[in-house]
Amino acid sequence: MRIPESELIINGDGSAFHIHIRPQQLAPTVILVGDPGRVAMVKSYFSSIECENASREFVWATGLYNGKRVTVLSTGIGTDNIDIVMTELDALANVDFETREVKPEHTSLDILRIGTCGAIQPEIPLGAFIFSHISIGCDGLLNWYDNRDSVALLDFEEAFKEHVHWDKHLPDPYFVRAGQRIIDRFEDCTVKGMTISASGFYGPQGRVVRQKLAMPNMLEDFETFEFKGYKITNFEMEGSALAGMAAKLGHNAGTVCCAIAHRYLKDANTDYKPRVAELVKLALDRMTA
């Protein structure tokens, strides 16, 4: 079936509408970062740059690392941008941009998001690398797609909503596991994480400036939630949409973050870039091994 122009917009140069990547420019291994400025950090490790471009917050480069093609792409902040990025990455891999038809053979991408986060559990130190084995979507994005339950951990959802007294005005949370192929690459060098993906930086992460919270005890409730051996380890803002959409679209994806703030200890490290650079190097090594 041909995908109409209104549903998948292709630029005049044959690139995906928002991220401005053409199918032949996309590598099978993709590194996602939120900050457009972090693309420069990642690509500085490449032995060569094949191509690059930028449009709005979407900055990208494809090059070689350990002799393998890798694409690094910035997403900006939030799960709404992950909806754009994941849809267009999947289209680049699995839609023929000439005929606008889905290719007969599916291509699965390996996708890793590298970010920063706020730790929740007291035993997790600042600077820790946390890999999100399970991501918790508090944004509602996956609920817009058909059959979201097929990739969701429904027993986790029900236990979580009961424990934290989930407010009826908020979208239903969803729990999704990272791709096993990505988990295996990071299991021995990161903290095993169950991560909240918040729909904002302040209220949705329990910060109070001038507005009170709908769930005033949310931080304490999140910290004390435990189910099937998992505790909530950290906050970030994109991983749930990445895990959920990748699972639905047949890609292997995961999120690894450096803890630069500690919500339990109320501490933060503003000089975190050297530690993030260490994480970038580790991630590139593991993704291309």
C-alpha cells in the first residue's frame, strides 16, 4: 500500500521531513542524544565523517567508529520529539522513498540514547551510568498507538498506579523493556535501571517552584515502589517513547544515562561533561563491538 504524501512527508532532496536524513545516509547503529551540541562530542570519536546535516534541533552525522558505520542524531527534549525521530528513522529503514511502499523485508536498527538523569535511590552515586532495563512512560505517547498493550508490562503498570495513587487526570503510565540485544551489551558496566520518563522537567519530576503538585508525595512514592526485584532508579525525559516505539516497530533500543543530579540527596554536579564524555566512549565501544 502506498503511503500518502500527507502521512510521510519527504523533502525535495529525498530526506525525511524533520531530521533531513536520506535512506542511504542512515547507519544500522544509531546514537541518539538530546542536546544538539552533544553531537559534536560523539562524532569527535569517529575515525571519519561520511555525511552530516542540521535542521532545527535535529543535528546529525554518520561516520565510522571501530570500522563500523554509526549515525549520531540529536532529538531535542521530550517524548514528542522521539515520536518524530523514531517514526522517521523507521521509515528510512523500512519504507521505499521512491515508491512510498513498505519494503518486503524488515530492517531492525540498533538504537541507543545517551543522556543525563536525576538519580532517585540513595545508594546510586552521582556520576553513575544507569541503563534503563525498563522505562516508565508518564507522557502518554504510546497510548496514541494501536495495541500498546502488546509491548507493555501490564502487571508493573497496575502495581505502580496503586502504589503511587496515580492521579485520575494524568495519562495512563506504560512500562516497556529495552531491547535485549542492547541490554546484553551494557549489563556488566552499568546500574540496572527502571527509569521514569517524565513529560516535563519541573512538576512532572516532582520539583516545586511556585506550583504545588497533583501528587505531593510522588518522589517518596516513586522511591519506595518495588516490583519483581525492580526499583525506580532515575528520572529522564525520552527513554519510554524510545523503548515503546522501538518495540512496536521492531527495533532494538535502550537508554543509558549519567546521573548528574540526586533527587534523594538533593545534590547536583554541574561539571558533568567529562563524565558524559566517558559514557559516550563506553557506549560507542559497546555498540560497535
